[in-house]
Amino acid sequence: MSLYYLRHGLTDWNAKNVMQGRIDIPLNEEGKEEARKAKAEVDAIPLSLVVVSPLMRTRETAAILLEGRDVEIVYDERILEQYFGDFEGLSRDEAVYAEQKKKHFCRYPGGEGYLDCAYRIYSLLHELEDTMGDKNVLLIAHGGISRIVHSYFFDMGNEEFEKHFIPNCGLVRYEWPRRKFPASQTPSKGE
């Protein structure tokens, strides 16, 4: 099975470099055009399931990409964008954001941390790996969530994690099975 990941199209807040998080911002005209351009690439993939974040920008992207296709679509809150709490609506150019982003084991004030996100996203990825066999699945979600999905398949250092970026309507393919841990790293009974 292949897992495909597509980030939603551009919004006005993306264009202004403002943190959206859970704020439900629609696609702008450029974002709709990005989705129309990505449609041909997505149409070429035989899909069994599409999992979509329930926010407006991802739902609109999915509607454009999947128009005319007969494929099962599931809206799953586990791939909602990270909740940035007090930082939502703040410019990503602010120094306070740059500092907070480096605190991988801390929650954003009033929001979620990376580990909170990994917990919910990894549970979905485990479920898909266990239930979808050799079928292709497409996730349509967010820029922040793409980091967590990428970390599921590949080890990433802190700096690489912070800089990981998929452009709006960018599509990435991952192969199952996911990276397995060596038996030597599995704790024995009694440890």
C-alpha cells in the first residue's frame, strides 16, 4: 500500500504567513486553482480511501480533487491541524513563534504540542497500515501535520523537523510498511 499526503490549497492566511491552526479559513482563488492543477496527478492514483481533515480548507481541496470520482471519503479529526492556542492568528515571522517552534516537548500556550499531535496522527497511521492491506490511501491535511506524518516514516532531527515543508497542494508518496524497529530495541519482559 502507498500512503499519499496532500496539503490543502492556499488560503489568505497562508499568503500572509499567519498561523491558522484550527481557525476555519476557506481556500482563496489561488488555492482553488492549485487544487484544480493537482487534480490530474491525483486522478492518476488508484485510490481506495481518502481521509480528510474536517476543516473548510481541506474539505474544499478534497471536493475539487475528487470531483467525478467514486472513492470512499472519511473526515477524521485526528488529522486536524495542530491547535496553536494563543498563537493562532499570529504571524509566523514573530520571534516568539520561532522560539516556541523549537520547544518540541512543550505545548503551545493554550494549545497542543508536537507529541499531542503525534499521538493522534500515529494512531490513525497505525490503523490504516493494519486495515488497508495493499490499497492506496490519500490523506488531505495541513502543513503542520505533514511534519508528523513524515516523522512516522523517517527519522528526523530537530532542525529537519522544524524546516520540513510541503507547499500548498504538494503531494508526497510514502510506502508501507512503515519503518520497523530492530528486535534489539524491543524491551524484554521484566525491563
